[in-house]
Amino acid sequence: MTMQNYSIRKRLLLWISIPILTASLLIMLLAFLFTWHEIEEVYDSQLVHTAKTLLQLTEHELKESPNKQFYLGEENSDEEHNYEKKTAFRIWRGDVLILQSAKAKEFPYVEAPPGFSNQFIDDKPWRFFVYIDADRNLRVETSERYAIRYELITQLMISLAIPMGILIPSLLTIVWVGIRKSLQPLVALSYTVDRRDTDDLSPINSVDVPLEATPLVYALNRLFGRISDSFRREREFTDHAAHELRTPLAAMKTQTQVLMRKTGAVPECRDGLENLNATIDRSTHLLEQLLSLARLQNENLPLSEINLSECVEDAAVETAERAKQKEQSWNISIAENVRIKGHMDSLYILIRNILDNAVKYTPQGGTVTIALSKEGTLQVADSGPGIADDDKERVFNRFVRVDKSGQTGSGLGLSIAHWIADAHGAKILLKDNQPHGLIVEMDFRK
């Protein structure tokens, strides 16, 4: 089962924002419930108080006419407040309605039970309170529409929702900015590791690293240490093996040359000795390449301003003798005083390996062209068999040879050249030469 990558930033935002939103909704719900309960209590008590007040107002008429029916009239219909349209009251003495409000005229047939009750009038909810004074044979009824209570609860919840609507986005924004800034050191750490050169295995500085990421930094530093030790042991082995093999190969070559002089009159022996001498030369060349690779990889190349033109000329002069032996034509165009930042010895090895390959794979009487531009671009073109497109990337790997012409080699020349070019931040591009052959282009511009 494949595990998908996830974002720590998103997870933190979810783990923080969801509880904040849930708590806010819970606060709103609890505030609504408590507020509604208190509004019910307050308005119900107001209905009771109004009923008792109306009962006291009728005491004077009751004292004057204890045994007679009387009529107190109607409430003044001049309304002074919008809420008055949503309240009503009625007073009965026995079965006779002695006083009622203007709004109560709209529901003459509603009979509410004693105490509190809810009634629907014209499909609108009303709250009723009925107080019965049995001793005086009075019935007082007060009522109000629930719209009054709904309006008040709506206003109170809006007054709470507006600050919450400002607070929650502001809080989530602060959380998002805080998480982003808190994770910035991790982004900087990944950027630092990503910018490193392939040969930079020095420990990561853990001074500005968050405490939670410190174990990762320590683990990376230990890994870098193990990789560095592995590379060092590999280079030491290559270096030691090459040095140990150089001495017996030199002795074998000397003995072979002595035997060739002594057996000059015996053709059969001489052919075998010449093959042996060629094999020793190939082995010596392989050792020299291994020594060059081990020496270069063991060093941090100090870069300074050098004259690339002189470096190319020296390598061309060194290789010219071999080209002359194969009767090859050399076309050389080297711009003067091309200066770059580099390491002279390693660049000489790079150019020498490229020229050696050009001479080796260019046939007898072929052409090799060397061109260095003022901008720092070096091209070496030959008229050899070239390299197939599928093999143009593979040839830079160590011990890889794709040539089918029968030429001998170690498979390290282009690998060493590629390593040196990378150390200088240069690019090597292999292109086809027309009508046949290979062009090796090196760009030293930065």
C-alpha cells in the first residue's frame, strides 16, 4: 500500500482551525440557549407583572360596585410604540369583558387556560398568561407575540456573531502566519541541503534549526559522515591498488622489452611479446586513469583565474604526436587569453582525455578540429564513427565503453572529464558531426 505525502502546514491548520470553529459554534449555540431561556423568563415575568398591575387597577371600581357589573371602557388606541401592536390584555368579571386593549379585539374567541400557554392567532405564535382571582370573580389575561422575543434574541445573537465573525478570521489568519513562519526554518533547511554540491558532505549547522527538527539534522549529519567515510575508503582503495599495481606492471614492461630485443630473430615469439607489451600499456593507462580519478576526488579543487587558452594549447601539443603517427589533419582555432575561473591541472586532464579520445577514434588520415571561442566554449570535433544517441548519456559512467571499432580503452576518460566539468560548473554536450564523427562541446561560461 502506497503512502501519500502530506503537508504538516495543512495538518496543523486543520488541527487548530477545526477546534476553533467547533468551539465558536458551540459558544454560539450555548449563548443562544441561555439567552433564549433568560428572555423567556424575563418576558413571562413581565406578563405576570402586567396582569397583577391590571388587577390592582380594578380594585377601586370593585369597591364602589361590589355587586354590580361595570364597564371600564377601551384602551386608548393612540399607539406610541411599534411593540404595542404585538401585546394585548383583557379583563373579565365573571363572563363580562370589562376592559381590553385594541389588539385584543382581533382574537375575541380565543380562550386561554389559566397560567402560561402558547396560542396561534392568524398562524402567528402568541404567549398568554391568565390570572384568575376567584374571590373577586376576576380573570386577567395578558399576551404578547413571540415576534418580540424572536427579534430580541436575533439582535443579541447578531451582536455576538459580528465580533465572532471578525475574531475567528483574524485568529485563523494569525495562526496561518504563525505556522508559516514556524515552518520557515524547515524550508530553509531543505533549501540549504538542496543547494549543496554533490561532494559537500560537511555537517549541517543546527544552530537555527527548530528543536523538533534537530533529530533529523543529527541523523543527516551522521549519514553524511558514513557516506564520506565510504567515499574515502573507496578512493583510498583505488589509490592504493593503482600504486601497488604500477610497480609490477613497470617491471613486466621492462622484461617484455628485454625479451623482445633478445628474440628479434624469432617472429613467432616477437608477435606474442608485442601483444603482451600492448596489454601492459593498456593496463598502465587504466592505472593512470584510476590514479587521476582518485587524486581528483580526494581533493577540493581550489578555483582561481587561469588562462584557458594556454591549457588547451598545452594539451594539444601533448597529443599532437599521436595524431601525427596516424597522419591525421588538425584544424586548431584557439582564441587568445581566454580567462576563466578554474583549476589548471584538472582542466588539463579533462582536455587531454577529450583529445585522446578524438585521436583514438579518428581513423588513419582523418580530421580533428579544436576550436576555443572568446566566450569560453571549447569544441573538439573528429571524423570517427561517432556515438549513437542512446549512448550519449551512458558514456559518462565509469567503465562504460560503447565503441565497436576495436579500439582499446579503460572506459574512464569521459567519466573523469565529466567529473571535472561538474566541479567547474561546466557542461559537456555530445553532438553528431557531419557527415560522420562526434563533436564534444564544453561550455565554461558562468
